[in-house]
Amino acid sequence: MPVAVRKFADGIQHPVALIGCRATGMSLDCCEYDLAVLAPGANQVVQLDGHTIELLHFGGTAKSFAVEFGRTVMLKDTNKFVLSSAVKEITPEKFQRALAAAGKKSLISSLFCQQKMRDVKLPATAMWLKIASYDFIEGMLALSGSRPMPLHELDQVRQADSRSMAEGVEVALDCIGVERATRPAISRSIKAIKELNSKDYDKDIFASKVDHLLGKSMLADCYYYAGRIAAKNLAGRPDPFYNRYSKLVQLALDLSSDLQSLEKMQKKLFRAVNSALKR
């Protein structure tokens, strides 16, 4: 860990731990240092000596966030070792149980999103299918024992050694449309996403990661990541937003307008989710 980042953590008045991809060894050069601060507060991004730091505040105890704190690097604690003790209680078994619970929750969310497809028209129909597909992949990764990390999810899928999840993930990737990962499609999507998240505190992190992936010609990963961020942003919008800004929604997620094809893919995804929930 860079000395500047560690010194910055030492200056925080609350317990701090490094979490996310930098704590797992899966990071890319563009990845930020996620510093989990065990205290209520507003999340923020800090630039320091060429490094990007994202401060993520957690109210309560670390053991209440077993998935987030299951893989950590301790940086600072109190005299009573509040954070260290809580993290120590998150045993590998508890971490896996928390991951499995989160995975099933994501699969159920996928079913919910698929249900919403029935009540809307294009492009919202295609939008909810893509969101459902991202939820499915997130759920399957968690059930396979990997904490999903948006920038790395496609690579996590590639590395996953699980035949039981292969067919369903292939269906989800078809719904997402990774095969359409071209620079023009990505460029249109990124422009729309930047408009969607223009008020987000971490918008510059998104831009930096996209630039890195494009610079490395990692088009499939960039397409997947951009869609993942757009899906997260759009899932929480009020229903009237999708009709009012339908063109923006369509561009952000590179949506298909082939309703017949969407319905066929949804049926395949529905069967995959149900199969996964029965295991």
C-alpha cells in the first residue's frame, strides 16, 4: 500500500480498514483504494499523490457488514480494538454464509425485475431484463464464493470454476449483450451514463476506469462495467423517469428493441434463476 494512503488513513479519527479489490489482490491500476470508516458519514472521493481514495462510511459494527468486511486489511483501530475484534468474528464460514444470503437476495431481485418487464413498454422492457441479468450474475458469483466487484465481475465469471453456473451465466451475458461491445456502442453508452450520474460523488472514478479499460482495448469488460453502473443507477429511479428519458435510458444500456427476442431471453433467464434458487 502506498505510504501516502496509509498516512491518510492514520489521520482519520475513526477505525479504518482497506476493503474491496485492493484488499484481495484483484485490482487494476485504475482501481481506487476503498477505505472503510467505521462511523456514520458521507462517502467521498479524495485524490492524493496520484492515488484515488474512496471513503466509505459504515454505521454500526463491522460484523453487521460481513460481506464488505470479510476480506480486509486493517489500517487503524481504537484502543479497545473495536474493529479488529469485530472483523475477527467474521470467520470464513460466516463470510460464506453472508455471501450465500446476499447471492440469493440478488437472484430474487432478478425475478422481481423480470416481473416488472410485464408492466412496461420498450425501452423499459429491455432495461429491466438487463438489470435482471446483472442481478443474476451478481447472485451467482456470490453463491460460488466470490464477492462481486463491478469492474471485475466479467473476469470473475471467467475465473469461476463452477459448471453449475455456466449455462445460466451464458444466458445472462446474452441478455446483457456483451457480444455488442464495440467502441461506438461503448462511447454512446458512456456519454449517457455520465449524464445520469453527473451528481454522483464517485462519477470521476467511473470515468477513470472506463478510460483505463478502453486504453487497454478491454472492450467486453468496459461494455459490461458501463452497463453494470448504468443498471445500478437506473434501478432506483421512479417509474415516470423511464418514459420521460427513454432515449437516455436506451443509450445508457445499449438496449435492444426486438421484443420477441427479449421475451425468449427472459424465459431462459427465468428458468436459470429458478434452477439456481432450488440448489
